[in-house]
Amino acid sequence: MSRGDGLILVIDQGTTGTRAALVSHNGLIVSYAYSEHTQIYPKPGWVEHNPLEIWEKVMLVVKEVIEKSKVDPRRIAAIGVTNQRETTVIWDPRTGQPAYNAVVWQDRRTAPQVDYLRSNHMDLVRSRTGLIPDPYFSGTKVWWLLDNVPGLRERAVRGEVIFGTVDTWVTWNLTRGSGDMLTPGLGGAHVTDYSNASRTMLFNIHRLDWDDELLEVEGKIPRVILPLPRPSSDRDCYGYTGPEVSSKLFSGVSIPVCGAAGDQQAALFGQVGFEVGEVKSTYGTGNFLLMNIGDRPIMSRGNLLTTVFYSLERGRATYALEGSIFVTGAAVQWLRDGLKIIEVSDEVEPLAASAEDTGGVYFVPAFVGLGAPYWDQYARGLIIGITRGTTRRHIARAVLESIAYLNRDVLEAMISDTGLRIPRIKVDGGAARDNFLMQFQADITGVEVWRPKVFETTSLGAAYLAGLAIGFWGSLDEVRANWALDRVFKPTMDPETRERLYRGWKAAVQRALGWAKEVPWAYGYEQ
């Protein structure tokens, strides 16, 4: 089989659903399938997923994409995995049964543990991990599970359960029962890549390994439950698909699983952001901006995160500055499902565009606190500026504008940290199709917005990482040649208007900060 005939299978396990895609050598999505999974909200501020349902959806979409495309599984050269990051699963490797639901990255139940870390170990966490202590990250979720699931800590100490983020859970299940994997004896390949490991708040990004001191201060987490950290593109391969998966999905063919990255890192890789200073923004459930900062981590002064971007070999990595915005696309879903002012998400663009402006209305989507650059776990959502003349189109426009404002907040911090001028923002994700939002993004930042022809850059990034590991693509230059431009949005707003609108946004944010502390009983916090 020539490289031109081959395909890379990508499993993109996201916050709201799972996508499988087949990617060709020229970087095109040949076929894809998608299925949503259940969102579980046991208490205010708590968000969970059923890990077994996630795995069922993985199987479903992979089966569907192969059947729909009529591809011979022997053409699939490798599998790459990309995933919602930080979401935490603990399971029994003997049975494959989770000890508890997956605790999702959006979940805020560990605010008390985070308060403890901020008060006592802020410098340690920041300097070793590049992260700012927040319930967002996996470490305090593992801590909570060990303390609150009966018998779990004892089982963890005995090595009877293992932990992983969603990449690890998916890879373990893909390779379950295989005789060829990096972690024989654990049922499946119990591995994670450096980019996902760097999101746990347990990983030393300088040494590229788990940090015993962090494990100790974050609830005495036993090291034995942690996955093996590996490069994002692994020439040794994490493992091969196990007999059950190979039989059910691939006509008995065993396929190597040899690439993985967190979804946001994969998106920057898919946007071929290989040069220092390249920036992308992914518009998904949340918004995530990453800037390539090269082979040495920079500690942000502007409340951004320093994270592993990718790794092509053991013991070395390329790093990124990241601004994590928790809620953007999810606010559009809230318009649809919560307020019910639209029936489908696609209605928001024409509705917002039908209003000349917001009429002074600002919307701050702090449903689960605010991420970069504010990092206020007690902020809550706010709509301000409502008058008797406010209509649903003003609210819709304010929701879309809030996404652009939050992006500007992060870009300002990136410029401050690096001293670099940002010539363009490469965009991807579902909401990047929204021309109104993309134009407002260019206007409110004063920076060109570049939209690629292929939107599924997260899937592309995971495909490229897996393909590079087996020589399907020979170099980063070969990958770079696949990127193609769809449209450039140029700023048209005058600077005075831009800054006036942005000042209003900053004032609205100030009113949302710390609200959960004012009414702690409403959000399940102890008074």
C-alpha cells in the first residue's frame, strides 16, 4: 500500500460528543461520523460523563465511519487519539469498570482543594506545571475521588485501579487484550502523551515526568495509578488494537495506536503552527487560544498557562502559552436549550446579525467561573444593560460578542508575555463558520482572522501526529504543505469604537467576579 492510498483514523473524543474521521495523505477528511453523549449534572457546578457510554460512542462512530466510507481496514495505517483534556477517569484494569463517572474539566466541585493549593502551594504548582491551581485540572479531581468514593483510596494504594484522562481511557480500551503494547500486565496500553499529562497539574513540564512532591500535596495520590507519559507522536507506538476491537471494527486487522494530543494542542498542530509566535483559536464548547513559544517553557506574567504543545521524541517537547476560556459555544447551546430563544444553534448568527448593536447589553458567560486571564472560580454568568427595549436578538448578539471579547482578553496577555506582535489569528472549530462572529473578532482585536478550508484541525493534528510516527508523512514541511486558506477577515472597526466597546466589556466582567462567594449556598459551597 502506497502512502497515497493509506488513511489515518482519528478518534476525537470531545466534551459533548465523539467524532471519528479518516484523513488522507493530502490532509483531507475523507469521511467522518459523530455522536453526542449524555451530560450529567448531579449538583450545581458538577459535571460528569459516563466513561462506558463514551467508549460505546467511540465504537459506534468508528464502525459508522468505516461502513459509510466502505474503506478496507487494511488501508488504515495508524490511529491517532485526541480528546477533551483534564476530564478524569479511574477504573479497574482487570474488569474495565470505572470506579465513578468521569469528572469533567468543567466541574467545579474541588474549589476547596484548590483554595488550599492556592494558599499553601501556589508557587510550587505554578513553577513545576505551568498551570494556575483551578478545579479545571485533573489533580484535584483525582484527590476528590480518592477521598469521596468509598474504598477507592485503599484500592489505589494496592494498585487495583488506574487513572487516566480521556486519551488514556480510549487508548486503553482500543488496545485492551493486545499482546503488543507499552504496558503489558495492565490489560491495555496505560499511556498518556506529554501534552495531556501537562494538563493534570501533577506533571513536571521541565522534566516531562510525574512530580512526587505535587502528588503529595494534591491529596497523596499514589504514583502507581498514573499512566506512562510518552511523546505525542510515538515511533514505538502505544500499542496495537486488541483482538475484540480488531474483530468488531477492523475485520480482524490489528492497527497501531501511535499518536495522541489534547484537543487544543492537536488543533494548533493541525493549523501547522510550527513556528514560534503562531496563534490559533478554537471555537468549541469553550474557546482555547494557543501560541507556540518554542522548546523552552515561558512562565506567564499575564495569568496564561504554560503547557506542552507536542513532542516528537522522548524527553523533548515544544511548548505553548494557552488561554483557556471555559464557556463560549456552550453559551450558544444555553440560548438553545436553556432560554430556548433559538431552536438550533445555526439560528444564532442571523439573529445576532439582525441587531445593529447590543443596545448596551453585555453577556459574561461565567457559568463555571472564568478562566484566563481572570482565573476566578467564583465568577458566575451575567447579563447586564437590559432595558425594556432589549429583545432576544440583542441577547444573541451579546452572547456572540462575548466570545470575541474573551479572545481579546487572552491575546492581550499573550502580547504582554512575549512582546510579539500577532499578525493573524488562525481559527477553527464549529463557531469559526459564523461569519458575523469572525468579523467581530477581527474588529474587536484589530487583528486579521484567517480561516482554513479544512475546519477539523483537531482531527488533522491527531492524524498528523500518528502519521509522522510511522512515516506516513515524512516531515513537518510535508504536513505544512497541506494547509489551505479559505478566507481572511480584516478589521474594519475604527479604533475609538473598538476601545469604547472593550471598556464596557471589562466593566461587565468586574461585576461578574466573585459572585458565588456572595451566595455560596446556591452553588453547594460551604459558608
